[in-house]
Amino acid sequence: MTSFTGKILCVDLSARSFETKAVPPEVYEAVLAGKGLEAWYLYTHIPAGADPLGPENILAFAAGALCGTGAFLTGRWTVACKSPLTGGWGDANCGGLFAPAIKQCGYDAIFISGVSETPVYLFCDGRTVEIRDAENYWGLDATEAERALHADLDGVCRKKPCVAVIGPSGEKLSLISGICNEGGRIAARSGVGAVMGSKKLKAVVLAGARPFPCHDAEAVKALSKELGRKLLKMTLPTGLGVFIGAGGAMLGHLPYVPLDGSMTAYMFREWGTQANTSLAITSGDGPIRNWGGTPRDVRRMADVYNPEHINKIETAKYHCYSCPLGCGGKLNIRGRKYVEYDETHKPEYETIEAFGPLLMNWSLDSIYQLNEYLNRAGLDTISAGNTVAWAIECFEHGILTKEQTDGLELHWGDTEAILTLVRKMVAREGFGDAIADGVKRASEKFGGKEYAMHIGGQEPGMHDARNDPQLGVHFVAEPAPGKHTVGMGIEYGAMSLCDICSWAPPATMHGKDKDLEDSERMAYITKANACYTMLVDGAGGCYYGQMMGVHMWKLVDYLNAAEGWDYDGDHYMEIGERIQTLRQLFNVRQGVDPASFKLPKRMLGEPPLPSGPLKGVTLSQHREQVSSHWRAFGWDDQTGVPLPETVRRLGIDKLTEVEI
Ligand code: SF4
């Protein structure tokens, strides 16, 4: 026995039909489950040129291989499809309880094609599959719809169902919309919410209770126990967050970032991802004023966004399935300025950065409001923040006028105007409607392309390539461009990949200046990062488990125990390489030119910034670094197209002939 259920559910909403299909073991051996299974299925089943918002596009929900085995930090689910934002591969990832719910229905993944004529939701409890009417839920925000579904199904299901649902932004086909679960968590990227909305699919509701398969559950448990013991040892006095801003300022001037895996785990457990905000503001990692530079009073801004302020109003920790860290939390935000809700999930670093420093907005209270409001609407805060930043800069430069913005005056740090504009984007009203499909399309309509921060159509995550040139390579070499969760130079040292992979370069501390140069070493670091991330996504792992390093979160040992295999790290890294190459081939088949993904000039440091931690930085070697990365993967170093010999070496030619 392995950890795979061996089955997938395929639903056709046009025909209102469904079918359970068996997946041959060689597919799991080649790509695991999660994103790997999605990459294999979508590559072989979405025809070239399919309309992302049409019936041929397939929306996939998948749990990873290790989900349900008892392995820690393996409760992530991945949604994938052809992205309407980029025209190529699209995916997004989220935590909570939805991943195990897929497996408890008896499936590794659910693939949904077709388009319904009326709003529906998909229901599955492991015994029946039904496409049900969703007229009563259409128009509700994601949290309201989830609550209404829970209320209506109370007592009807054997257990409380898990719900993945779109909000108004997905219904209105905003190309920067995502899919939500558990009252405010969101798989936000790639426009996956618009694809779900185009199918008139309001929700996927899962209430199965089947057991989780696993080869050796005791061995998996022993590994988790060992990790749990290590995590318990990591204690420091509380309140240390006040020093984070100063620490970031220091890091900004150091040539190296001495990041350690156990420290990463400590930070996420203590504060969550928002631990990074003050650090990022002062170190040069976090973008400020539409990626345009560092204000003189940057330390004051770091104080506003210090994680201790947020911890003070935390009422409960929030853990995804099978996670001892619990980087999430619930906040009491009742009565705060701008706020219309009582409670919100702790805002992630990305949201704070995108609606705080990126817009020169100094109101943490407004971030709480925007976090809750946008999660309920189902709008990607990274993309929305970048789009608002573009609008403000265009207005400041006279490219946009009050006549175009429905009378709104848009200036840096104008919290009221930011809140109003976001409401208009969600409602798709007037100027808000015109920019609700992200910054690329907005700049094509109104101009100001020089201020439009996107890569291949997708807005970048809140980390600056000028601070981390390897991240810049991932931003453009990743088949879903602009994603910040593929790899960074500053994390490579903490992961120690060279200890499981013979070709991964030694894990020295990240050298910022050195890595500005193109080199074979750097190419194999970015390749190792990408392969390991794909492996983690196939296993259903959390990026923060990955950042702890291979000696704490023992993914190779977990997989061997769960599947009854005896493979080494090189074998597993090749699985990651296969998944990444399949995703790149998906783009090529869909007519997306990998070489068309480019960093915005501003992020390349053209011209360089005159002050701050990124002063004088220009990524002059960036294009060569991307070519070297492609070469390390066995892809054409000029076009990014995987070479025929690479496709054969990875067995993708045979894998894509497997029919089910
Ligand atoms: S570290 Fe955070 S995001 Fe990752 S699994 Fe745990 S709670 Fe979820």
C-alpha cells in the first residue's frame, strides 16, 4: 500500500456528469500527487488554445501525496488550471482542512471541466457525487456562502463539510480572483477564481470520511515525533519582535543573510508570516511605493507594521491540518478605525506589504479591514495591491485624471481613497471595473506601462529581486510567472539541499553581491530550489516546512515511509524536475513564449535607486542567469523550451501517453 487513493474524480459541468477514474501506479511514481498529478492531467487533457474561461479549461483540486499520513506540514491543497491572467499554467495553494477532505472522499484529485448554465456547487461525501443548485449562494461573499452551506447541510452530512468557494470577484470573473476556504484563507494566484466563476461553480463541498492510506504509518509518526521534539526546544522570550525592524536594517547592509531553518520555524510559530514585514521594509526585501524606493522614515514604517502589534490582538492560533507550527491566527478587530468586522484571520505578510508600504499607507487598521474584505470577496491581495499602486502612481504623474477615476483623487498613503478604490474593484464599478483584471490590462487601457509591475501578466509577490537576484530568476523562469514561493537565494542556505541532492551546490550563506554574477553554481541553486519546491508541492507540503531545511522536515524519509519506497534524494529531486518540465511544456503547448516573461525595468534596477539598502543595484546579469537556469534544466537556453532529450530523459514522452 502507498499513500495514494489511486483514484481521481472527473466532473463535466456541461453534461452534468461525473466519472471516477483509476490512475496507474507509474503516474504516481513519476509525479506523486498534488501539483504533479495536476501537471500530468492538465498537460494531457487541456487542448492547445483552450479558452481559459471556456468549457475546455479544467479546474483541478488536489491533495498531496503525504496528506493524511501523519506527516507534519502536509495539509496544503493546490488548485490548477490554464490561467486567464497569463494564458499559460496557473496554480495557487492554500492550507486549512480542504486537502484531507479530498482524500477522505476517496480521491487524490478532482478535475472539473465544462460550464454550467446556472450556478451550482459540487457535493461529494465519499459515497455520492452530486451537482447541486447554488442559486441561493450566488452573490454571497465567500465567508457568508461557506456559513450558509454549513447551516443548510448541518445534520445532513456525516461530518461537517469542507468548502472551497468563490466570492463576488470570482463570480464577476475578475482575472485576479482566487478560491477561499475556512472563512478567510485563499488560494489567490493565477486567476483561479475567475475560472471557477466562468464554470458557474460557486463551491466544492466535501464531506467524506474514508480512511487515509499509508504504507508505514508508524514510521511516519516517528518522524513527526522527532520533528515535534525539535520544535519544542525552540523557545525564546516573548516580545522579541520589537527588534525585528532593527535586525532588517542590519541585514540590509550585510553581504550575507544568515538564515537558519530552526529560526525560520520559530518566527512562523511566534508571529506568522507577518514576522517578515518590518524586516523586509528595512532590509530591502519588501517593495515600497510601487517598488520605487525607500522613504527616509523607513524605520517609522517598520514600527507601524511590527508583528508585536498584531500579536497583541490575536485571540487564537490557527493551524492547518497536521501542522505543529500554526502560523495563522484569529484577530479581534472590533471597533478599530475603518473596520466593519469583528474578527479576521491574521493578515499574511504579502497582504500587509501590498496594502501598506507598497502604497505608503500607514494605517495597520485599514490592513485588517482590507484583509477581511478581500478574502471574503476572493480577490488576490498581491495583484490588487500592485494594481492600486500603479493607479496611484499614474494619478500622481497625471496619466490618470479625476475624470477617469470617477472623481477619486489617488495619492500615496491616502487610506480612504485606497479603501474606496478597492470597493469599486470588487463591485466592478466604473474605474474599479476597468482595473479589476490586474495591472497589465489596466495599463494597456490607460497607459503608464512603466509603472505596471507584472511578469507575463501576473503581479509579483512582495519580494524584491534587487535584494535577491535568484528570486528574480524564479519570477521569470517559473511557468506561473511572478510567484514568490518557488525559491529565494536567502532561503537556500537554510534548506541544505546539498545534503539530499548530489548536484545541488553546497549550502553556503547567501552572498548577495556574488550572486549578482551569472554562474553555473547559481544556475544549479535556482534549479535545486525549483525542483525541491515542485517535489514539496507533489507531496502537499507547506513552503514553511521546506524553509526549515531537510534536517528538520525530512521529506525524503517521510515519502519513503509513506509509499514503501527506498529512493534517495536525487531520485526525488528528479520527480520535482519532471513536474516543473511538464508545467513548462504546458505553457509551450498553449502558445506561451517563456522568453516573453520579463522583469519590469524598475525591478531590474534600471535606473538604480539613489538611496536605501538597494542603492545602486542593477541586475545586469539577469537575462544570462535565466538562460543558465534553463540550461541547467535541459531546456533551450534561448527559448526556454524543454529539449527533446530532456523530455526523454525524464520519461515525459512515455508518461504523457498513459491514458485513463
Ligand atoms: S506553517 Fe502555517 S501555512 Fe504552513 S501548514 Fe502550518 S499553519 Fe499552515
